[in-house]
Amino acid sequence: MSEHRVTFHPYGKSVDAVDGETLIRLAMDAGVHINASCGGAGVCGKCRVVIEEGIVEGGITEKLDAEDLARGVRLACQCRVRSDLVVRIPVESEVDASFLNKTAGPRKTAHIHQVSFEELKERGLFIPPVEKRYLEIPPPSRLDRMPDVTRMINFLKMRYNEHRLVVRLPVIRKIPDILRAADFKVTVTLARPVQPGRKTHIINIEPGDTTQRNFAIGVDIGTTTVYGELIDLVSGEVLAHHGEFNGQISYGEDVLSRIVYAEKPGGLEKLHELVVATINTIIREIIQEAKVTPDEISSITVAGNTTMTQLLLEITPRYIRYAPYVPASTLYPPIPAVRLGLELSDHVTALVYPAVSSYVGGDIVAGVMGAGLYRTHEITLYLDIGTNAEIVVGNKDWFACAACSAGPAFEGGGIKFGMRAAKGAIEDFSIDPFTLEPMLMTIGNVRPRGICGSGLITIVASLLEAGVIDGRGKFDCSLHHERLRDVDGVCEYVLAWANETQIGRDITLTEDDIDNLIRAKGAIFSGFQTLLEEVGLRIEDVHRIVLAGGFGSYLDLEKAMTIGLLPEVDPEKITYIGNGSLMGCRMSSLTNRIRRDVVEVTRKMTSFELSETPSYMTHYIAALFLPHTDVDHFPKLKARMDARRSIYGTMPFRESTVTEGGVTS
């Protein structure tokens, strides 16, 4: 796609733009503030800009009259770039323009790490655990009465140098008829041993040449959501992916409530059936999307936290919730998929990722394997941010790991207008620190209907830097503005008025919402701070931070550091891998090396129980502040806040003073 150069005046800021991008998104990414409160739906009419040079598409609505159009006025949220542009932002008040820009420049998100199939091949690591071999076997005769199985094995040895072969009984039952129906031209499926020197199993036989139709499934079982993907074992490509809410959610939103339900008569069986039904729904969706049949699936790999794994396998998780918090097992044998109730052929084996402890499960082990942490010399911090946050630190020689309960705030839970990341969720936000008017963007550029987790972080960070809230997350109610109001003793900020939303109500952010976010981010920050301390490290000793989970892709790193969710480090150190658990399942499907290494890696992982670590509560209490009670952990933020104190003091509606660190009182 062609690129253009867009310059915003009066700020003199220029940015590169892809053809067809909206001006509102460009302005948001560039740190240029434009008033906008409808999320980019084109209904509030506040994001007016003047096109001084260049060609745009759209941006003309009933909000603009003939005189506006003649002057080149367009709505930035509806206006798409078609050439190099010079755009003027109408000045709403006479202020120092430099303070209307984000001093840190463009919005910074983590670099996305992609698994390269070609890289696997170049490194000699493309060794699928399940492969297919096409055979054209000489048929028996009066002079050659060799048994069918022996004939097939001998040909595999001669043609493909395959040795130490074992044939499963269900395959033996099929061999005679399939060989003769296919004129002895067949494809066999081989399951490689995890450990070298052990036997390869012949798990299936098909008529004709089906070597180009070999597929695997990876499944991440989360407490809230289950994700699956279909992998082509020939090309290494992910052909389809799908997610569903975990069917167990009706019986408890968190791990502990599921364990309690599993203790009831029939509870364990019910929860097992629900998660299996969820996985089967995903299987049907992805094979339909990729136009694959169940018979063409050769393997399935599953990863989940320890409780989810035990519920899948119908193992009671009861003792996970009682001291000393012991799981039934951390290693799980391969099991025929049909025995679990999965809608796959009887030759498919389900492989389940091992766990480390009751609260550090196979999903984290899968993430460590998929992200390649077990191969690096550098000290790496791995964060899977969600309702239950998991933390790992270490390198190829050792790992320390822990889990902490962050609560549902990052997924919109416990927030008055919180919602999951879906169409209409406010995902990006900016505030004019002088007028307190917002600029917000929603997923899908439609009218807002709520706030998702990444949006919540951005909103709170922006309000903090603008001095609208203090370090305790409390609004400065002395700021006389219509968007700040007290409702039943709780102060709130109006993000969007009722006539601008989908829900017909004002969408607000309350002090209770901010408090929930502070507790969530405090749990994570204190979690990795404690873990690092326990192994004698500081954040300065960490070379790389890896973010996992669907939440991380939308996370503005600067904002996450501003609120004290992430440590203040060079953003170049931070990498996002997406669903780490699913990545580990994918990699296990593509290379047998990971399956060989995973047990050894789990032996190197030492689990810490944070609730039993004395310093954790001390660190947690210290983290219940924006960004932290010790602002010296965040020198760049402190410098930005200090630089703005005198500017904020000149504003007519600001009657409060600014304290050390830039918070108002």
C-alpha cells in the first residue's frame, strides 16, 4: 500500500500514513489532540480539521455546512488519507501548543514476535511429531506370502529408512481391506517418539496419497475463554483459529469457584463435559473454516492452567485450594482424544502440557517454550496479564515463577462501564489538559458502549498526567468542569455524553473503577518485583520483557508504565507474543524438539507462593498508588509531571496546588 506524509499544524508535526488511514487515528498515534468523544463514529462533530493541501476521501457529514466545506473543513474521524496532506487543527484556546502534544511521541506498543516457519526449517527444527508417508507396496503373490503388516513395515524401512516401528491394533484391523481396496497404494501416519531411541508408532492408514493433508490442532484452555487453531503440518501455516467462552463459566468465574463446584456430587463430571463441549465447538468451527475433515487431523495439543487441565482429564482439583496447595500431578500421559470425548478420529492422541505447581500451569510452560525463553542466555521476564496473572523470570539455565490474582479489571470486570475488547469499546483516549475535553477512539470506530482493559489503562494514565486525578486515583473535584461531577459521594469523569453513545447513557469513569485498576496493576507489579527480589535480581538486570495474552497487543506501553503496571524501561526491551499458551501448542505440533525439551524445562522451573512470601504484601501496599509510592522507580514520568506543574497552575479552572510528583491536592 502506498505511503503518504501528513503534517499537522499548528504543531508542525509530520507522520507517515498508509493510504486509507483516518486522520483521527493518525492524530491519536502522533500525539496530536483533536476533540472527539463519539469514538470515531462521526456523530459528535467535534473533530473538525481543515485540509489545507492534498486529497482526502470522506469526512463530509451533515455536521458541516456549505461554508465549512468551502473552507476545507472535514471530520477527522471520517476522513481518509489519499495523498500527502497539510492539515490544520483549529485552535480552541490560546495555549502553548507543545503541551498539547504527547511528549513521548508516537503511541508505543510492544514489538510483535512471530513464529517463523522458515526459521524452523533453516535451524533444522521442523520435525513434526506426526508425519505421513506414501507407499506403493508390491502386492503379495504365491511366491511372496509375507503378512501385510510385515510387508508394509519392510517397505517403510527400505523406502524411508524408518526403523523401530510399532503398529497399533486399530490400524492392523484396517490394513488388509485398505491395502487391497487401494491397490496397495496407501499413506501411513507415523507418530514419533518424544525421546530418541524409542519406537515410532504407525497410528493410521489411508488409501491413496494424502501426504499433503496432514493437520494438527492446538487448544488453550483458559478459565474464561478457550482458543483453538488448526495447523497445516506440511506448510506450517495456521489455517484457522476460533475462540469460545469456556462453558464452565456459568458455574464460577474463577478457578476457586470451579474447584468448589467440582466438589459437589456430579460436579467434576459436569465441568469436564462443559469444557469438552467447548473444545468440540471450536474443532467444528476451525475444520469447517479450513475445509478439513476430522479424519485428516493427526494430533491435538492442549495447554491450560493446572485446574483447567485437571478438569479436562476428570481429575479432582480439590486439594489445589487447600494448604499446602498440591495438584494431583504435574505430568500427564498421552491419551486417545476420543476417550476425553473429543470429536476426532480414534487414531488421534491428545498431548497435554505439564504444569509446575497448583497455580503455575501448562499454559505458562507452553508460553515459555513457544517464546523460546528456554533457549536464551539473557535474563527474561515473562508476564501473562489477565484475571490470573502468571510471572516467570530466568534464562535457559533456570526459571522462577509465580502466579497472582489480579482480578477482572483488565477484562472490563468490576468497572462500571467495563466490557471486553469488542466493537464499541473505548480503546484509546487523550485529554486536553487545559479544556479537559476528551479525544477517544473505539474498536470498530462506532459510538462507544463501554471501556475495555487497554482503554481503561490509557484513560487513567492520561488523567493522571493531566492532573485530573492524583496518585491515589482520586479526582481533583476543585476543577470546575461539567465533565467532573459527584454522584452519591463518588466523583466521576464523563467520557461520552448519552447522546454520543450506543447505550443512551453517559459513559463515565469513577473513582471506584480507578481503585479496581490500581489493585490489579499493584498485584502484578508487586508480583514480579517480589519474584525478582527472591532470586537476587532487580528490574535493571532484566534484558527483555515478554508480554503474553490477548490483552498485550493493544497495550500502550507508555501508559502501562505511567500507571505502574509495567516497570519504566526502554520500550525496545518489550516483546508481545500474543497467546503464549497457544503458541507453545503450535510449536509442539511443528517440532518434536520442544516435546523432548519440555519435561527438562519444567524441572528447571521453581514455583514461589507469593502469599507465603513476607515481602509480597509490603510491595503490594507500596504499589497501590499511581504509579507507585516510590516515584523514583519512574524517573521519566516524574520529569514529565514536574515539567507540567507550572503550566497547569495557569489554567482558570484549576484552583488546587500541585504536589511533588505532579499530583494535585
